[in-house]
Amino acid sequence: MNKFIATGLAGMLGVVALTAAAEESSPHAFSGNVALSTDYVYRGQSQTGNNPAVSGGFDYTYSTGGFADAYLGTWASNINFGGSMELDWYGGLRGALGDTGLDWDVGFLYYQYPGQGQGDELDFVEGHVGLSYTFADVSTEPTVGFKVHWTPDWQTNADDGVYYDGNLGLTLPYDIGLAFHAGYQEVDDNATWGTPDWFEWNVYLSKAVGPFTLAVGYHDTDLSKGECFGGDNICDGRVMFKVSAGF
């Protein structure tokens, strides 16, 4: 190797090192995700008529290095109503309360249904506040979380909506994830919406395999078939399979 080539390689390595250092110190972070699932279930109710769903999204985070980080994102999935597509826009602030293991999150989510019929009134905005705690000294590293979501105008002009959301996540041997979720949805105008207030829950097992995450879960609600939009079966219990990847 002659001196010219060695000098050139050293210069290129220096540029690469500087670029890597700049990327590591950058407050900006971008990520994406894509998933294929046997259904799209939202708060216990199928949004695809019990059929498969393809979904994906993009996220941006700005790290302040201080009390809070800002985040923005978008996510979309096929559905079987309101123009056949749901497009979500979200953002907020989140952070950790020192070294206590306690994290917080304050944000919003705008649900948009492009192509919906005139008068459907499906779009709505929902805000949330939440706390989560990780037990770092426990081998399964359990994380518990609770959020409250509120909207002044639930879908179909059904007035206020409040959703209470609790979660527990564990890491089992062989890096298998176990997640429990329970939620309760209140809607002010149940007659306009089509169901009484309802309780829903799910449990999931997941495992990363190469660049993919495989998950299997079970969803259910306390709504009978007669209470589910006049006899629909989209509120019934169901097994779900999902394959996802992040980039």
C-alpha cells in the first residue's frame, strides 16, 4: 500500500468517524414500522370486518437531553368502512422523572378517515396523559402503565368519549415478551354510537426473529352480539397473529 492510498483511506475513515459521531449526538431520530396482521382490532372491536390488515407508520423524535422529548408520527391501516383507510397523526411530549423508573407522556392523536361519505363524521381528535413504571431490579423487568384519553367529539357526533387504558409488559426467558392490556371506553351518547360503554382486554406473546417480530394474542370485550351495533360480530373474542418489522 503506497502512502497516497494510506493517506486517502485515513481521511475517509476520519470522515466516517466524524459522521458517525455527529449522528450519535444528533437530537433528531427517525424510525418506521410495517405490519401484517390477521385483523385490526381497536379497543376490542375489529376495524376490518374480521379480515386481515396491512399497516405502517413513521415516527420522529427530538431529544432535548433534558426533562422532555418531543415526538411526532403518522400511522395508517386498511379498514372496511369510512373510505377503506384510517390515517392517524399524533404528537406530544414524554420524559422520565429522574432515575425513579417513572416515565410520563402527554399528547394527542387525530384519527382521519380519507374518502368517508358525506355526513359520516368519523374524524376526531383525542388527547391523553399517562404514566408508566419499570421495575428494573426484577428479572422479568415488568413495566406497568396507565393512560386516560379524552375527546370532546367521539365518532359519529356521539359527544364526549373517555378511555381508561392499563398495561403490563414482561420479558420472559428466551426474550419472549408477554403483554397484558385492559381498557374501558365511555361514550356520552351511546344511542348515536351504537353500543353501550364497554370493557375490553387482550394478552400477547411476542418474539423477535431476525428483523421481524412475531406475535400471537387474544382480544375480547364484554359486549354481547346484540349490544355490538345491533348484532354485529366485530366485538367477539378472537385470536390474532401479527408479523411486524421496524426500520
